Amino acid sequence: MTDADTFAEIRNAKAEEPKHNLRLDKTIAPQGETRTWAYYQRIKKADPKSYERPEVEVQMQKDALRLGPSFFVTDDND
């Protein structure tokens, strides 16, 4: 097997990997709460592993764009 064959196998295997679902799971989706900066900081404090997931980062960026300046509200406790 040549290097080119190995590379082709790796490329094909990656192409077959499932696409990630970018929806937030129920553990971090708010129940009647707007996802603001304070909301994401509470996730970071309560469950750092969930906060570091790519899906959360993508959703946080979408929320920031959707809400504009009102995204950056903070809690008095933060």
C-alpha cells in the first residue's frame, strides 16, 4: 500500500463520519430563559465540559448575533 492509498483511505473514512448535530441538548437548552452572556456563564460554572462543546460555542455566537447588545447582560452574582 502506498502513501497515496493510505491518504485516500483516511480521506474516505473522514467523509463517512457522521455530521454533528448542532442543536443544544436538553441539559443546556433554557426553559423559558433568553440565552444571554450570563446564561452561558452559568453553564460554564455548573458544567465546564458542556460549555466547551463546539455546539455551545456555535449557539452562543448565534445568540449574540440575534440579540445584539442585549446579549451581553450580566447577573449581579457574576
